[in-house]
Amino acid sequence: MKHPAKQPKKKGGKATVEVQQSKSPAEFFAENQSIAGFDNPGKSLYTTVRELVENALDACESVGRLPEISVAIEEMSQGQFNILRSTIQQNSGGKKHDFDLIFRGTSLWTIDDDSKKKVELDTENKKDTNNKQLISLHGEVDVEKIESSLALAKSSSGTNNEKKINVTGSTLKKSKKKERGITESSYFRVTVTDNGCGMEHDAIPNLLGRVLSGSKYGVRQTRGKFGLGAKMALIWSKKSTGIPIQVITTHDNSSQKTSHCVLDIDIYKNQPRVLLHNTMSNDDEGNEKEPHVGTEFTLIIGGNWKTYKSRIVQYLHQLAIITPYGQFELKYNDLSPIKEGGKKSGRHISIRYDRRSEQMPAPAKEVKYHPSSVNNLVVTRLLEMTKCKTLSKFLSFELSGISPALAKKIIFDHGADGDGGRKNKHLNFDEHMSPADVNDAQITRLVQILKSANIFKSPDASCLSPLGEYNLNLGVRKVIEPDFVATSRDKPCAYEGHPFLVEAAVSLGGKDAKEGITVVRFANRIPLLFEAGADVVTRVAQNKIKWSSYKIDHKRDKLGVFVSIVSTKVPFKGTGKEYIGDDITEIQQSVKRALQACCQQLRVHLAKRNALRDIKERRSRLVKYVPDASRAVFELLNSMYKRKIGESSPDDNHSDGARSSKKLKKSWESGDSGLSEQEKMVVKCTLENGIDEKTIKDNLLSAIDFQLTNLDAEDESKEADVYTNGISRKSRRQQEEDLKPLFLVPFNGHLEHQIGGFINHPLFTFQPFKPIVSSDDNFKSG
């Protein structure tokens, strides 16, 4: 006889008994909220805004409507929140007016009195109720009234302890010393408004109050996948404040009625708890001039704006890049009271991103599973749900990329066991067997066949909805304002049967851009802000691309790298879905190809930029010597003029070369100077003051500009010849029109027959020291 194992005993002698328990999905995620990105109060505020904005984008894109999304964040102090919480407790009857005070107005803290302002005095002795008074958040404080109330509170309590007075949410103390270790929590009212399709009236409770219920399951690209976003925001609201959420929505199918719902969630039962759920006429809802469209989502949560303010602003900044067809607006308002000394906190932010494009991406279509992406669970579920009568029809109808002929071939070639015989009959199947008769062993064998066969077509890319190069280019230009941007899209690929597509953009310069590589990542058109160092895009951009081969200095240039990856199943690493690992070779190679295509486009632009920079540097070096060169040339011409005049004097008795001005002028006018035509021209210009130092300087500058312009055109022609023949031919024709040919005519040893013995050209005059001899009179070279 076997005795049961002895149970461990406590010190008191009683045995402990372990109790088997089960948790609902809502309770599990409430205890493990970091899985959904709710790590701390600051990140919970960021994730709440992110999830609500993405839900709004999905609602707009599902009906092909250009998104107009507004986010309003209002911060309140702990004292204000306590007033709000007590108001909810007192008005728990579920009246619409009470919820409007909670979710829309600030009248809870602005109770005005015409005679004087009131102040709520909150003392440590909460039993005494005579020292409680109300004032508005705005206006001046009657300090004498506060001090008299404080004295009354001290006398009534019978103690000499120092009391605190809560004036508009702040604390006034009689002592100058501040208490340490006590920090007040901050609370935020978040309101997200969109112009999307809205929600059906009866479906609102389950859409928002039941975890893991949603409409995005299936084989297609979606921003969300698990049905957690808005539900986790509701769970965080319940954990941090205990206040329900409010939804005002108008569905497109019932645009005459607007639904108003206030609900909570029972995390232990994973069920919604509806506090208010009614409809109202859309024409006069809220006395608005225009009918209500879309959804307004309001909730009050705990958070930390200081630590995650930059993340929220950065998220909207990058969302405007990947969604240039949307209009986004962020308003932050600090409702906290006046601080000590009469200075208001005054933190107010307003950011707006206007629409740049009206071209929306095509919506993603739901497709069937690819054979290489299935597993035992998927095949079992498909077999249970199929209406096909035979196994061959099941393969060709329920899976993509399998034709009826291919299904029969797969069954015929692999229907038997691995040895091709019929030894293990429980593993065999034929084309005529019913899907309901397929057992677990046959399912495993079928999955092995589908994963190992390489005869299927590539996955259907119609289930993807990429942004497009046009929109990506506009998005980068709108937000970053770069000097130049290049975009590229790689061909659709697949990993493990899941299709994906990579789009990339590389920008140079831009406002507020930093030197070096700045990587911006998107997954299914969602900005990824965390864990950037381990992401595949960052590692490829920093380690796999040879930027120097594309004439890019990745350490000095202001380089922006934008990569968007869309897929039916994004291979995120970790539970937070914040980065994509580089262990999938197909994705890594696709990202590399897309970035290289962008760099090829940048190379031509950078070649022109570098050539212009070199030309400017060369010009600056040459211009520096122009004054000295022009002065030297002028002195040379002047001395040549004097020497020529002296050599051609008819009076040989004057050995010193001096002559009177009358004789010089007379010999010049008579034409007996004995100078060549070129020398005459120089002497004439010098004699008549036609050539001076300023003229030489101006002509030298013009010559420098002319030569550098031709050099620039030649560099462009060479660079274009490498990439585009059309541009090369055009540049060459322009160069041939601008340049003038030079011909060297043979002298045949008789220099005297030439005009002055010179070879003339528009840019220079050439006089050879030795005769150029050639037997061919028609010889010429250029």
C-alpha cells in the first residue's frame, strides 16, 4: 500500500496546500503590462497615445478617408485629481451631464463666486471639517483668510503641529523647510479625435472591454495584431486612476445617430462593465454646426510628461514622415495650479503637421496562407473549417500558390511514407480522402511536406500595403527639409512563407540634422523609437554599407536613413515589439539592396557637389594671385611699349632711346614704326591708355571663370557618361559648341610669310622658336 507523500509543514505545524488557479487574459496583461509597452508611468502615457493614434489611422484608412487626427493632453495635479475622483464618487448615478463634467470641462476646478475667491484648505487633521473652503484655480489668493483658517485649525486640533494648506493644488507652509521623500503623482486627461469610420453601437463594449478580441486577425498587413492596444489603455486607466473611459462615435452605416458610451473593464472576468451606453441625434449633438464624424476617445490616466515628452513629440514627428497624407495635431496644456511665488507653470505645447499628399496607399487584402508558413495548429484549424470534400481540393483552395494539378502531384509523390512504400499506413494519405479523416500523424506529415517542398510560387504581395516611393519622398521633404533625398523600393520577398517588402530613403542635410548617420525605422508604417542599436536597419546602415564608395562621408555628412518594412508577420524581437533582429538573412539583404539603390542615386548628386566645391576652392586660390599678376603684366606691357618705341626710332644718334613726344607721335602716325601688327595693337592700346591694371585684372577674372566653367561642364560630362548616356551626349554637344578649334598651320621654314610670325587664337598668341615642317600642306591638329 502506497502512502501519499507527506506535505511540507509550516512552523506552526499546518501543511500548505497549493491551489490551482487560472487567470483571464485581462488579468494576465494587467500583471504583465510591460509586454504591451506599459513599463512605467511615463512610457504608459506614450504607449496610450500611440495605440489610440494608430487605431484612429486604421479607422480612417479602412474607408479611404484622409486622416485628420487630434491629440489633446491635459495635465492635472494630485489635488485636482482628488477633487475629480470625489466628484465621480458622489455622482455615480451615470448621468450624461456628470460624465461631461469629468471628461470635457474644467469647471470642477473653477467654481466662481462673485463676492470673493474660495480656497480649499486641506489639513492633516481630516476630522475637522470647519477648515475646508473652495476657490477657483484662477485668481488671487486671500492670504489673510488662509492664515486665520490655519489658526482656527490649530486651535481646534489642540496640537502645535504645522498644518498644510492646499491652495489650487499646491502646498503653502508656515515653515520654509521642504519635506523630502514626498512626490505628488501627475494625472493626464488624454483625448484622441479622428474622422474615421467610427464603431457600431452594439459592438463598442466588446471592442474596448474584452482583451484579445479584434478585427485584425488574418493574413494581411495590419498595424495591430493582438487586440491589445485600446484595451491595455483601459486597463492602465483602471490601475492608475480607477476612472472609466468615454467614447463618442458615429458609424458610417448609421450616421444619423451618435453613440455615447462610458465603460470600465472587469479584469478578472475579461468582460466590459458598461456605465452609460446610449445614442443621440447627430444633427444637434453638442450644438455643433456640422454633424459629428469619427470617434472621440477620452480617458484619464497616471503618467509622467517630463520623462517621455520628447518620445511623444518624436513619435508624431516620425509618424508625419511615414503618413504624409494625414494631418496631425498635438496640444498639451498644463492645468496644474499656480506655484509658490505666484508663477504659473505655463507648460503649453502645440504642434501641427499639415497634409502634404492626397495619395493614400492601396489597402491590404487578406490572402490565404502560403504552404511554407503553416504549422500543425494552422492546418488543423483549416481542416476543421474547410468545406472541401477531398484533400486535393483542400490544398488548392485553402492554401495559396497550389494549383489543382500541383496538389495532386504533391499527394502522389509524397503521399506514402518516407521510403516510398506503404509500411506506415497511418502516415499515408491520398487525394480522395476527406479532410475530416486526416489524423494528427498525417497532419504532421503534411506540414513537413509543405515546408520542405520548393515548388511553390512566391507569396502573394497583395496582402501588403507599402507607403510608396512618392509618399515617402514627400514625407521626408516635408518634415526633414533635406538638401537632397533619394528613395528606393526593393522587390517583394518572403521569409518562412511570410511576404515582406522594404522601402528606403536616404537624405542629405536638413533642418536640425546632426552630423553622422541618423536612422529612422518603421514597421508596418509604425515608428520604432526604442532598441535602435540592435535593429537590422541600424546594423546594416552602420556595418554593411560602404559609404565612401558612394562619395559619402558618413561621419561628417548629415545623413538620414529611413527604412520602412511591411509584412504580414514582422519578426519583432522581445515582448515590446520595438526592433527587428538581424538574424533573418532575407530581410537583411533586402534592406541592404534598398539602401545601395538610394546611394547610387546620391552618388551623381554628390559628384556634382564635390566638383562645385573643388571649383570654388580652385577659384579662391587663383583669385588670390590676380592683383599681383595683373600688376606684373601691366608693368611688362609698359616696359615692352617703351622698348619697342625705342628700338623702332629713326634717329640713330639718340643712343639712350629717348625721343621727343612730337617725333614719337609723328612716326606712329606715319606708319614708319617698324612694328608688327600684334605689337602695333599692344602699343596702340597702351599709348591710348586702353590697357591699364584694372582692365588686366578684370580680364584675368573673366578668364578664370571661363576656364572653371568649362572644367565643370567636362566633369559633368564624364560623370554622366558613366550613368546616363543621354545626359552625356547633351553635355558633349554643348561642349563642342562652346569650344573653338585650334589649328597649327605648317610654316615650311618661312616665318616671314606669316603675319608677324605669330599663331593667333582667341585665348592666346603662339610664336614657335623653330619652324614646324610638314610635307602635307593640309596637315592640322587640334
